[in-house]
Amino acid sequence: MSLSSSARTPAPNARRTGRSGGSGTNRLPNNRERRPALAALAVILILLGAAGSALIALNSGNRQDYVAVGLDSIPPGHLMTDKDLAKGDLAGATDALIKWSDRNTVLGRYTTGWVYRDQFLTKGNLTGDIPIPPSGAKVGVVLDAGRAPSDGLSPGDLVQVIRVPTANQDTVGPASLVGAALVMDAKGGVVADKGSTVNTLNVSILVPAGKAAAVAAAASSKTLVLVKLNPGTRTDVARTSGGG
């Protein structure tokens, strides 16, 4: 009796062509195994994004407005006006900057060096002292009664500088040395204040460099007179100012 092929036993040395499901060591993860890792990565990215948004929102809440430069560039000695300023905001430690709400403290002051568009201003960028332009000279004079207005002079006033003849120079007429000089500083007065015996006026004026010697000589010889002018008068020494 012959046996059917289905009942035959395999030869001992026969190779098995199939692989068991758990015997492989380099098997790639299937889709089902990758899903948890992708979900965890997505959660991490969401948390990082939320943290970044919260940080941006926190910093935005701390931003303040400060005074910045509104022109392309401003040279040293420039008189600051409204049109020179721009508003910019920043967050963080900015105590050295000038707040926009305090911008009036900038007006009427002079730059100490070059500043440029969008640069935030500090107190160190400005000074209240009137600078001396390259073409000018600062001359100090002392005036007695009758040689300056009785109500005195103040920094920023404009004066005509006149040399008058002395008693033994009757044939010599008065001469205008400087058509319009800027008063840079003034102390005292030609009329003594109440309770004071000081009746001299000490004035520093800005004159063209080429006329400084003549002005100083007239001041030394007591032949100098200062006449106060209209504030809109154009000065003999070109100034760098917000008004041009």
C-alpha cells in the first residue's frame, strides 16, 4: 500500500523556506508602532510653541515708548526740535533711554556728537551748553551801566556788538563789529540787584572767529556796547539748529 504525498515526513536535512515571526533582529517598526512616537513629538512641539508665544506676549506687555532720532543723521551741536524726534518702543532694561513722555526734556538741547535715524537717545547724547561752531569764537566781555540793556541779557539772546569812541576820539564814529552775536552766557547786570553792589554784566558772546580780536580789544578798552536784537535776526555765525 502506498502513502499519499501529504503524509510524507520531511527529510532531516531539508531546509525550511519560511521565517518565524519573532526571529528577526533588524526589523523596522510598522505603522502601528510609529504612531505613539509621532504623537509624543507633536505634543512636545505644541508645548514649545505655546511657551514661545507666552514669552513674546510677556515681553510685549513690558514694552515702552522712547525718544529716537527721526532724521537720517544729526551732527554735533544741533539744536533739537520736534521734527528731529521719532517714537520707538523697546522691552527690557532701558533706564538710560529717554521716555517718549519726557521728550520735552530733549527740546532746546544740543547734541554732543553724531546721532543717526532710529537711534535711541540718552542724556549723554545731549547738553544744555551752546556749542561753538567751527567758524565762531566765544568772547567774554564785562559791561558797565549804559553799555547793555538795563533788564539784562540771557543765554540765547541776540545782540549787535558796537564799538563807540572814547572821550578823546570825538572824530571817530561808532562802528558795528558784529551785526548779530549770540549770547552764550550772562551773569550779573548793569543795574545792581536789591541788596547787591554788583552793577557789571559779565557776558559771553559768540562772534565770527575773524572778529574775535577786535571785539576783545574793544571790551578791554571799555568801548564796547551790546544792543539787544529781535530773536528772529539771523546771526553772523551760522548755527546748526533745528531751524536751519
